[in-house]
Amino acid sequence: MTDRRTVFFISDGTGLTAESLGHSLLSQFEGLAFRQVRIPFVDSPGKVEECIAQIRGARALDGVRPVVISTLVNPEVAARLREADALILDFFATFIAPLEAEFHARSSHAIGKSRKVATSLDYTNRIDAVNFTLAHDDGVSNVDLDQADIILVGVSRSGKTPTSLYLALQFGVRAANFPLIPEDFERKKLPDDLAHHREKLFGLSISPERLHRIREARRPNSTYSSPANCRYEIDAAQRMMTREGIQWLDSSTRSIEELSTAIMQMAKLERPSY
Amino acid sequence: MTDRRTVFFISDGTGLTAESLGHSLLSQFEGLAFRQVRIPFVDSPGKVEECIAQIRGARALDGVRPVVISTLVNPEVAARLREADALILDFFATFIAPLEAEFHARSSHAIGKSRKVATSLDYTNRIDAVNFTLAHDDGVSNVDLDQADIILVGVSRSGKTPTSLYLALQFGVRAANFPLIPEDFERKKLPDDLAHHREKLFGLSISPERLHRIREARRPNSTYSSPANCRYEIDAAQRMMTREGIQWLDSSTRSIEELSTAIMQMAKLERPSY
């Protein structure tokens, strides 16, 4: 017997939604230990039997029945899974009925309908946004900045690149990013390329301790990574952003998802996530 | 009155999980029209009152009551929201009780617990993976390929870059990618740098029509983008991947999420998504 319980996220799609919701639920139970297993693409009788075998194995190993969090659209597959010796939390079965009653309509219960279908337009939007973001990473180009939806600014290694890429991949947002560097602070002026795009500018800041650790890993024992320089740059950048009326967030205390969603909200950009 | 119904995704976090599950549920109702609104970071009495006002506005505009799909952890905020004139599908309220009974434990009902907390380790993993992926995009570098978790191969514009970035951002996977080019097909050999990493290689293919459209947008009327050349390269790449025993997927019929999840599964890489 193990001292933890196994939780399965089972879906006929990627399972990412089931996993994400499952994480939220499990994080409410502090002090309990879980082994979390995502099983995607369970869309046939053969695959559901494999799941049931895995559940049985975990049951025997852990000594307690597993939890299954599922988003299975196909009613036959979902019904077979419910026969497993586990606590089954089935999102579709739970929520589709009240929606059918509300809409006075039957759902199609069609596998694949729930998948994020890669339509040509979706795909093109996201790829275009990723290409734009890569071409405008770290101030590499000031061409076509008027086509940017958002321009992130901040000191080197404050989290601009991953946040820009997340905005592009998740929302199809064209997110450029520009570093704020010591020369900007000495001139006490934003880089000239950015002055015309004030309304698209959002800032990232970071704690001096974290910035020092990140920079130290790249350039050990340099002026660039020194605690004093990190503190100076962050302080100067925050004063510049405040002076220029640029809203900014601290990347030390928020995840990439939270930063991206909060920036979308500040920019009043409404885009569905893919 | 509008001819569609408004659906709100309301969360004290990013709302991305609620939106994702909501998309799956709504896609089951073909022929119905929805306006979908995500409201993130609803974590105070003031913000829940703003939500209720928005729900009231949508009710008046649409002539039917809205649907609210919520992942609110705070019981007071959730209880106030349930007073709105809407169909409320509340994930926490629905699923936390059976988990409490199963675990013989009380949940903490703490706001912020459900957030993907940006721990130093998480952050470092993801950033390192993104940096690795950017440094190994499009065969730009063969240095440190032994540190790659996955190496994607495929013809130019088959979807390698966005899929690699998604793997890095979502799963913290170090995903390099290498183009397969006409010289490789003429030599009938994989690029030399890749031969030592056969077990990490996974392929992407794409339909000739889509590849032609994507390439045509970048280099109109070129040999590179011509239908005949696209067909030749895809055919040659598929034969090479089959010959070399490289598993491959078609990026024309799967979303970036589906490609990434399926590649993780083929590579037997188990990583929680962030």
C-alpha cells in the first residue's frame, strides 16, 4: 500500500481541461498526497478497457479506490468507465443535462465535437501570431509594430518572452516585447520606437532576488547579474513605467497564465482562448 | 432581443479552465448561437457585484437568462453569484462535496489555492524549456541536443515551431525542431545531427493543399510554395520518416494541443501541464 491516492484525468480529447479542473479541486486538500495520471484520446471500447485495467492496478497498489475526473462525450464509453471501482466525477454527464433542459435542445453527444478543431482560420491566426511574436521578440525588430496588439516592456529576464509566446499561442494575440535597458534609464526616456504606441504598452517587473538568480544562471558573477545592478534596473524601470503611465505587473508572484490573462484584461482585448 | 444567449465563464483565477470546459459543453449544441464572455479574477464582493450587473444586462439584451459556468473557490462569492438570474453551473460546489466525503477531509476553500502558483521551480522549468526550444528552433543549433526531451522533424511550415513552443510552455518539455529539406531527400538520409537521437524524433506532416496556402502567403509564386513542390516534399518526408521508423502526425487535422498531447503520449513523457 502506498500513502497516496491515484487520480486519473480521462478524456476523449487531450485531457488538459480535466487535468486543469482536477488540479484546482485537489489543491483544496492540503496534506493529502496524490499521484496524477492523464489519459488522453480515450475514444474506443478498447481504450476504455485499458483505463479500467489501470484503475484496477492503482486500486490494488494504493489500497484505496482512485478518483477519476472525466470529460468523455461518448455516452457508451462514459457508462462503461462508471463501472470501474473508483469515485467517478463525470463533467459531461453532470452538466449536459441542465444545459439540455435550459436550451430545450438535445446535445449531439458526438465525440470530437468537444475538441478544439484545427480549422484553417484558427490555425492561421495562431501561427501568424506566433510568427509575429518571434519576429518581435526582445526588441529585435521595430517593423510593423503598428500591427502589434500588445507590446510588453521590462528589464532583461523579467518574463517578457514566455508571456508574449503564451499570449500568441493561447489567444492568437500579436505580442511584441522590448527590453528596458540602462541607456533608457540614463536618458530618462522610453525607446523612441515605443513612444508612438503608448496605448499598447504593458510592463512586467520582477523581484530583485528572483532576477538576480535568473541572471546569475546565465552570466555568473557579472555586473549584469549582481544584486545591486538588478535592484537598480528594476527600480529605474518601475519609476519609468509609472512616469509614462504604463500599467505593470510583477512576474514574481503570478504564473504565465495569470500574467497573460491580466494583461488581456488591462488591454481590454476580448479573445477566446484556443 | 438578440437571437443568441450569453454564456459567462467566471473564476477567481484566470477563467481558462471554466472557458475550456464551457467550450466543450456548448459545442454539443449545434445550431445554437452563444456570446461567450470570460471574467477572470473575481475574488472580492465588489467584483461579484460587477458580474451580477453584467449578467442582468445580458439577460435584458438577449431576452433569455444567461448561463454562468464558474470555478469560484470562495463560498461567499459563489453564494452571492448564485442569486443572479442565470443558470449557474458551479464546478466547485458540485464536485468538492463528493471529494470531501471520499477523502474524509474538509477542503480549505481558500482563494488562490486553485491558482497555478508561480513557484520558483515551476517558473524555472518552463523558462528553461522555452529558452531551450527557442535556441533549437528550425535546426538553428545542434549543441546540447542530448538535453532535448523531444526533437520534431518535418518539412518547412509543417507546424514544428508552434508545437515545440506549446510543449515547452504547457509541459516544460525541451522540444527542439529540425526541418527536413530537399537535400535530405536527395541524400535519402536523415540530417547527421539527428541520427544519434532516433528515439527522441517525432514527425509532423501536413496536407499539400494547406502547406501550399501557408507557403504561398510567405513567398508567393515561388517554387518553394508551388503545389507540385509541396506535394513532392511531403511525399518524400513521409517516406523518409516511415523508412527511419519515426512516428508522425498530420498537423492538418489536429490542433496544437492535440499534436502536443499525442506526441507526449508517443514519447511516453509524463509531465503535468502547468
